[in-house]
Amino acid sequence: MRAKRPTIIDVAKEAGVSKSTAARALNGAENVTDAARQTVLKAAETVGYERNHLAVGMRSGRSGLIGLVIPDISHPFWADVARGAQDRVEAYGRSLVIFSSDWSIDREVAHLRSVRQARVEGIMLNRVADRTFDDRLTDIPLVMIGSSAAMFPDLPNVGSNIDQGVRLACDYLWRRGHKSPSLIVGPHARLAHGRFMAAIERFYAERGVDSSQFDVEEATYTDEAGYHASKRILSRNPRRPLAIFAVSDLLALGAMMAIRDTGLSCPEEVSVLGFDGIAAGRFSVPPLTAIQKPSRLIGERAVDMLIEEIEDRPGDRSLSLDCVLQERGSVADLGSKSGRMSVVA
Amino acid sequence: MRAKRPTIIDVAKEAGVSKSTAARALNGAENVTDAARQTVLKAAETVGYERNHLAVGMRSGRSGLIGLVIPDISHPFWADVARGAQDRVEAYGRSLVIFSSDWSIDREVAHLRSVRQARVEGIMLNRVADRTFDDRLTDIPLVMIGSSAAMFPDLPNVGSNIDQGVRLACDYLWRRGHKSPSLIVGPHARLAHGRFMAAIERFYAERGVDSSQFDVEEATYTDEAGYHASKRILSRNPRRPLAIFAVSDLLALGAMMAIRDTGLSCPEEVSVLGFDGIAAGRFSVPPLTAIQKPSRLIGERAVDMLIEEIEDRPGDRSLSLDCVLQERGSVADLGSKSGRMSVVA
DNA sequence: TCCTCTTGTGGGAACGTTCCCACCAATTTC
DNA sequence: GAAATTGGTGGGAACGTTCCCACAAGAGGA
């Protein structure tokens, strides 16, 4: 069961050539006769040779490993990012080593150490620690990913275009007659928060609306937090119809539960708009209208950019990928003749 | 940016000892004086030493890498499994290399080759290809995971206890008065299918009911497929109240959409029971009652078992982890005095 | 005919670690 | 007091590959 596995020397022996020739044949190098190449390939087949990537990595410096450090692989958004990354990494003939930091700075630091010790060729990283930055990171090709990516403009980064997404959201609400939505935002401490608020402020300022008067609730990114935040919004805000814009789909789904529990109807009395585009939004009643982040694409393009870094090729060093409106049924159109709402299913 | 990284020899030089002593100190071996150890540790710190895992793996045969080959990392169930695996792998000081085969046999085979070339210490595998089996697999420690795992009794395996889960489901339905539910099952070709059907048959046989008369629809594991399967069930089955038992939550959620579209009410007229326990089930109306598979635990225990295999320690070679009933609101209790249903929220 | 150039081949060094063995000095044992 | 044992140390080989250089044989030009 634990037999020694054949090496390139075994192949060479079997083929009756030197290990150099065997290596050349196996690597598809130029200067080998076709005859020799065939013999070697045949021999490799017979002995069941499989290239030892550890040895390759050690000698050539190319380990074939790419590191991905994210908060949580089981979170729908990050799972999608990972999937996109995995597909591209495979296309480049590399393998993906994944780490979940669970939003813990300590684990992130530990993972970063592990990933470096594994001699990965490059790292894709979503930082939990917003502020601090270890200089030692930059001696390995690195791409920052996610919404906080653009906060490191000196580092290559790829993330969703929060500004464009927020604009899309606000514009959609605006056109449907929701001119001053209540907001459920993420923890103030997180990097994305500032960007959201700035984008919102800008949108309404352009229309002469002072968004600082808006009703805002802060909540962690869970549906429970969204539920309670919405309860508070609903109770202190008797105006109907009302619109709630949540910066995460889980928050939005929590809001929908709160609306139902309060005996209100969505979207007739309270509209809800989410931001993420996770699959669960399809199953609520009504299905959740949301701004969809290009999660899988983020993973794919991050790998492309990282490979460019690894191979020292010039390329875009900063990429903001556009969000898309996923129109389902949770936002009412107040513009249409009142009574029956025009709600896209 | 791409400076040569310090080796153990640099550390030894800095500390004024031989590389052997440096290695012993860094590995926490016995026979080193405390003074020497301190000096070496200090020196490692100064030069910024990070152990090269490629070299370690090559010399010692322990690469520190564990392979995980699953159908899709972005699927909620598998993402949970991966998360559990990741946590345990980390506890053992290893790293996780993840591959998504996307339910393609070709990609699975390719991944298996990659994972072997990476010289992983062991592999956790959920097979897409149900029948064929390459003998060469067994020369590396291997643990089969998922519901098909128990189909390879000669191989170490860990998965959810389908029999117990189905029994839990059928018993719950039975006690609530649903004696002959309609079924939405997965593709016949998949391994799990046979186990589901056998478990269902056994449960009802024990109660003198011939389950072969049940209304059964086959569908791929998507909500669309569940939707259409349910439409067919509802149209050919006018009996109300009716119960639909789906072998996957996505199928069940699709069923709930079909019920709503047909103008029926859930659970009053049609009850729905799912099988998975994914997060999206919380957001449907009513929230989905489902049998929850121990997804994360499967990942964790698979790693434990794999490490036992790697270290050649005896241990359980087959593990069926119990499912749990997640009672929410999609199954009516026909036993309670008719009219108002007693539905647990 | 000799020299150069090309093409294919082979051998050795190197990558950074661990493992094995030899060594030295200090201590213990007879 | 000599021999045996112990604890700490150092040096070299080995892991499997790639890279570099040397070399042989043949082709081509002078």
C-alpha cells in the first residue's frame, strides 16, 4: 500500500536513456528526437510515473500552488469566489490551497505564515485586519480581493465595484419612487462600510437630497441582525410605503422576515433591496430583488491578475467589477397607478 | 521584491551552530541545550526564517498537504464539508488543497492526477463516477466522503447516515398523519438514489405499507427540476392534504414555489419535507422543515480518519453520521383537531 | 581536409531540508 | 583509573527534479 513511487530515473532506466533525456521528453522540450520521446513516454506509462511536484517546486521555484485566504469558505459569497478561482487556477495548471480565517486576525496571520511556508507561487487575500499591514507580505506575488481590495491601491487588487453597485441600487429605488430609503449597513469598523456610505451620499447629493437624514441601522452580516434592525426601523418609522436597502442579502432576508412578523406586506407596504445576489434570495416570498456582486468573476480575474504578477507581466493592477441588478419581486413601483403594483417576478 | 528567502543554513550561520543543531532546535527535538535553542530561535527571528515545506516534504515524505476532491465547492453542502475539513486540517498542521470536479468524470480523473502529483499525504474524495474504480488510488491514504461513501465498504469512508435520516423523515411524516407521501428523488444513476429508495421501502414495509405504490418523480438536484417535478405531482394527484418528500432541499424549495404558483397553500394543503438542511431553507414561506445532514462534521471526521490512515493507526474505517430533524413550518400536523394546523415556527 | 556549427545526449551540481552516523567531552560504572 | 555510557554537536548523504555545461557525431563551409 505504501510502495515507493517511480521517479524519472526509473523511467530513464526503463527507456534506456539518461535522466536528462527523460526529463526533456517528459517536459516537451525541443531538442529530443521523436524516437527518444516516444520511448520515454511509453516507459513513463509502463512504470506508472507521476511527476513529483515537490521536487519540481524545490528545484525550479515553481511549486504549482496558489494560496487563497478568505474569511469563510462556507459563506455563499466566498464559496463562489473560491469556485471561480479554482477553475482558473486549474486552467493555469496550478492547484489551489484554501484557508478560512473566520474573521479572526490571529487565524489570518497564522494562515499567511502557513501559505508562505508552503511556498505558494502567489496569494489571493481578503484582509480581515483592516488597518495593519505586514510589509513582509509583498515579497510574494499578492492580489487583494473583495470589497476592501480597493483600499490598497498600491497593491494589485480586484473586487466588486461598490460605487457602481450602490448607484445601481439607489437609482433603481429612485426610479420606482423610493426617494429616501431606510438603510441597514454593516459594522462601521469594516472597510466596506465607508465606501457604501460615501457612494450613497454622493448619489443623493447629486439630486439635492441630504442623505444624512436617512434612517440608518448598523448590523452584523446575519439574518438575525437584519431582523432586529428592521424591527427597529419599522417601529420608529410609521410612513408607508417604506423602502429598506440592506448592504447584504442576509440582512435583507432578515428584514423580510421582520416585515412579515409585523403583519406588513412586502413589497406593497415595505420594499426591500438586498446587496450580494446569493441563491437563497430566490426562495423568499416575494423573491428578493438585489444587487448581485460578480463573485465568481472576482475569483477568476484575481487568478488571472495573480498569474500576471507571478510571471512579471504588466497588466491592470486594479480591477473593479460591475454589479448587476437582479430584479425579482421585493421592490414596489410606486410610480405605476396605485393599487396594483407592477412587480416583476 | 523577489529576494532569496533565508534557509536553515542562514539561521545556523547567524546562530554560529551547524545546520543540524539549527534543525533540531527549530523542530523542538530533545537533544539540544536550552542555550543553543534560544540562540537558534533568536537567529531565525532575525533573519526572518520560514521553513520551506517543499523541501521538508521532499526529504521526509510528509508534504503537509491534504487533498479534497468534491463536486462543487460553491454548493452549500460541499462548502460546509470543506469548511469542516479545513478546520481540522489546520489543527493537524496541514493545508488543504481543494478541487471541484463539477460532476464531471473527466475533471475528477484530472484532479486525482494533480492531487497525486502534488504529493498530498492523503485524499478525501467524493466520487462522481459511481461504478469505475482505479486501483492505483489505494496506494495513497484515502477516505471516501458523502452519501456514496458507504458504497465502498472496503475503503475508509465517512458520510451521513442516509438510513437513519430517511427513517427520521418518514417517521416524522407518519406521526403527523402523512402515511404515503409523494417523492421527488435524485437521478437514478447516482449512488445515493438506491440507498434512499431502499430505506424508504424498509420503513413502510415495517408498517405493512407497500411503498412501491408511491408517487415518485425523478429530478436533478436543482430548484427548477424540483419545481417541474412538483407541478407534475400536483396535477396528477388531486388528493389534499398532500405531502411531498424531496431528497434535497433545493428540490423541496422548488416544490414550494410550484405549490404557491398552483394557488395552493403550504403546509395546509401540501406539506413539504426537505433533505439537506441548507441555510436557504430558513427564508422560504413557510420556512422549510428538513432533515439536516451533518455536513461540517463530515468534513471534520473525514480528516480525523484520514490522519489515522496516514499515521497507520487503527480506527473506525466506516462512519455514518446521524442526521437531525430541523423542524420549521412546512409540514402540517394532520393529527391535531382539523381546521387550524399546529405548525412549529 | 580541417574547422566550425548544430543537434542530441549525458553527467553532475543544486534546490533546502531531514536523517544517519561519527565524533567529542563529560559523566557514570566497574 | 580505565571502560562504558550519555548528551550534545557536526558533517555528509539523500530526497527527485531542473539547470548548466561538456561532449560526441554529423552537417556544412572554407
